[in-house]
Amino acid sequence: MVVDLLAEDDDALLQQPGRQLVVDHEERSLGGVGAHDPTVRHPGTSPKAVLPQADPLSAGRDAGGPAEIGCRARGPVAQTVPVTTTPTVRPLTADDLEQSVALGIEAFGAIPDGMPRPTREGFPGPGRLWWGAFDGERLAGRMLRREYHSWWHGQELPTSGIAGVAVSPEERGRGLLRELFRAVLDASVERGDVVSTLYPTAPGIYRSSGYEVVTTLQTVEVPTAELTRVRPPVGVRTRRATAADLPAARALYDVWARAQNGPLTRRGPSFPATDEDVIGDFTGVTLAVDESDAVVGYCSWNRGRGYGPEGRIEVQDLLATTAEGYRALWRLLGSFASVAVRVTVQTSGDDLARSVLPTLSWTAIESHPYMLRLLDVPAAFTALPARARGTVVLRVHQDAVSGTDGSYRLTASEDGVTCERTDPEGDHPTFTPGGLALLWSGAQTCANVRMAGLLTGGTAEDDAVLDAVCAGRPLHVRDYF
Ligand SMILES: CC(C)(COP(=O)(O)OP(=O)(O)OC[C@H]1O[C@@H](n2cnc3c(N)ncnc32)[C@H](O)[C@@H]1OP(=O)(O)O)[C@@H](O)C(=O)NCCC(=O)NCCS
């Protein structure tokens, strides 16, 4: 994640109908720590992107560690010391491109073969805003904000995707990451973003900035031969999709994504692909259709090289709205058993696609934890559907980079949820930003957030209301950026 150098990212290869990928980070400041540095400049508005792809330079996608829920882990890096000279934090321009690319390569390695080097003409790319921390004219740190929307609790919420984060080795430990976050998240709030997310190279880097791990994007491997044992579907067949079928496939993705917490909407400037472009990104997009030719599932897949022991089919999306749809798609993939030993699938959480598999074989070969923080607490809670009744005042504290610290009155009724800032009074449930992300996303209950040390105060009644309003949807992601 946060590995974008400035152009297309190796994970741009994770495309799907709606493809996208990518990474940008934006940040806003405010926060509990007071005023922004006067040298920090904020863009009036977020740039409206203009490009279609992922950023190259994001070469290193090493897996983050496991979700150390509850640990406010300190990384192996020396404890942050205050900056001795005040950095200037501002959006990058095309004139900063060379410095940014160099910093990205230094952090994440050389641009992968086949990935184009970023150009001035292509900078910054659609839906992307780069920020830099400068020591004089020298770029000492940078961060990318990508413009997304993602599904949470049945609503499409404006989302700042953070990526491409790098600080020059000699400048690490001076607090530049925090300065970048303050500026980027400040701009995100100004734009109206409700949440911010990222794929960390190490979760410990982002916990003090309010992010917590809420789910994990995985690549899993299934032996192709095992798929031949999936029961034949009844009343569903498969056929190859053309560009004309993409709207139906997108509609199915929407149905699935709306029922989860976390998936990107795959719309907006970060996903500019046409239907033809999407089809062209894959060896095949296969539909599962019922007897009336209605789409009940699809998978987008690429045929890897060879037909010996290394042969495999790489599946980006495998989604269906019926069990028969899943069976039809798995069996289609199983038909490659003679030439592709393995099928790999992008997945997360407990994938429904497994419910029709007779085999236990489902081996994660790559994992990328996904971190979340709230930027606009009232908007985030107002997005919750009516699931309970009650009133709770909750507090947020220790937000070091954004402005969520304070007290909020949350009222849940049959009409939905309202949430507004209120004056602090009495003993109320008090969350760190990370604790609030875990609860609000549905990743953890109040009881578990308390055990993690990220929630104190309040009553069992408060916890019951908060658990009830935030529960209800499994967490899933499919797009790496
Ligand atoms: C990550 C990076 C940007 C941090 O730079 P920085 O501004 O100097 O940040 P700091 O050294 O002040 O560290 C910030 C926090 O991250 C933690 N951290 C730093 N490196 C870490 C690591 N490898 N593992 C876990 N935590 C780490 C620090 O302990 C600190 O935690 P705290 O705020 O709770 O005290 C910089 O080390 C870097 O460029 N690394 C290589 C590229 C990279 O991994 N980028 C992140 C991509 S997701």
C-alpha cells in the first residue's frame, strides 16, 4: 500500500470489471494536536483526476504483519523525535516528479519491468493527489491520496485511500509521516471524505495516526483438480462476457459490495476504464447465467504461463448471487485441471464462494491487511441503518493527526441513526481512533475493543447500543492500492 511511486503499481494487475487500483493518500490535519504548522499549505480542492491506472513505483508490496489488535505496537524504528527544522508540506507538482520517483524507488525498489515510468504529462493521474514534505527544496517525504468511494453499512462513503508513503532514510524518525498525514487528512476532510483506508507495509506505522486493521486482502490457492468435484449447477450455465455484458457484471458486483463493509465502489476517477478496457484486462470474463440469461455470477480471470507444474489460472473476481452461480464458475475453472495445476483467487474474510467447495484446500499465498480510520465521525455514524434504539454519548481521544477528538451524541431509532458533536460531560465510552474504527467497521465488538485497551469508560448499556448499531455486515475488500 502505501507503496506507490507515482505511477502504476504492480498491484494494478489486480484489475477487475471496474478495475482500478491504486493509491493516493490524502490527509487532513486538525487534530488533537493543535494547529497546523503555518508552513503547511492546503489545496483548495482535491484535484479531479485524470488518468486511469495504478501508479508505477509502488513496487514493494510486502505483507504487513498480522492484525495485532489491541497492541499499540511500536515499530522497530527509533521512537519519533520532534522535527528540528520545520518542514514545508505541500501538494507535489510535475516539477517535483523526479524527486518523488527517486524517493519511491529508494523505498520500494526499481520500477517493475513492463511498468511505465511516470511522466510529467501523466502527473498526477486521475483521482490522485501527491503531497510532499520539503526541507528547503529537497523532498524528504511523500504521500499519495487516492480518491475513492467505498461501501460501508449499505452506503457509498467518500474514501481517502493512502499509498506511496515514503520518507528519506536520513529523515526517518523526525515526525514527517505525522506532518504529511495532518496535511493530507485535512484536505480529505475539506473534500468531504468520511473514512480513510490503506494497505500498510507494517501496521505499526499507522496506528498512532488512528488506523486499525479491519480486514485482509488475500490471494488463495486451490488445486484445480479439486474443483472438478464441485456439484454440477442446476439451471445455470456459463458463457463468455463481451463488453455489452459489463453493465450486468457491474450490477452484480454492486449487489455483492453493498451487502459488505469495505469494498470500493469501483466508480469515479480512479476507475476510468471503459467496458472494453475492462474486458481487455483479462483473458476472459465469464458469466454464470440462469435459464432466462440473467447474470447470477461472474469471474474475471487470466491464464498464467505454461501448462506444466507451473500452470495456473489467476482469478480477480469470483462473485455470485446464488449457490448455483458459484458452482458453475468453480466448475468452469476446474475444467482447466489438465493444463493448470492451481487456481488463485483474490478474496478476503469468509468468502461465500467456499460454501459450495467440497475440498478443504484453500491456502493463502499472499496477505495484505487493510487499515481504516474515520475522518468524519457524525457522517460515519449517520450512515448506519436502523438496527437498535438508544442514545449514547461517546468520546474520541488521542487523535494525533486529524480532528475527531471530542464528544458525540448518537441517537438510534427506527428512523436510523443521528450523530452530532456535543459537550463533554460525565463518564462515557471513550475510544481511541483505532478503537472506533474497529467498532464502527463491525470488525470487533465493544468487549473486544476494551480488551485491546482502545475503549474505556461507559456502561454495558452503552456497549449494547454501540454493538447493535455497528454490527451486521461482513468485512471484505477486493482491490489493492
Ligand atoms: C514508514 C516511514 C514512511 C515512516 O517514516 P517517518 O516519518 O520517519 O515515521 P516515524 O519513524 O516517525 O514512524 C512513525 C511510526 O511508525 C512506526 N514504524 C516505523 N517503521 C516501522 C516498521 N518497519 N514497522 C512497524 N512500525 C514502524 C514508528 O515506530 C512510529 O510509531 P509511533 O508513531 O507509534 O511512535 C519510513 O520509515 C519509510 O519510508 N519506510 C520505507 C517505506 C515504507 O515502508 N513505507 C510505508 C508503506 S505502507
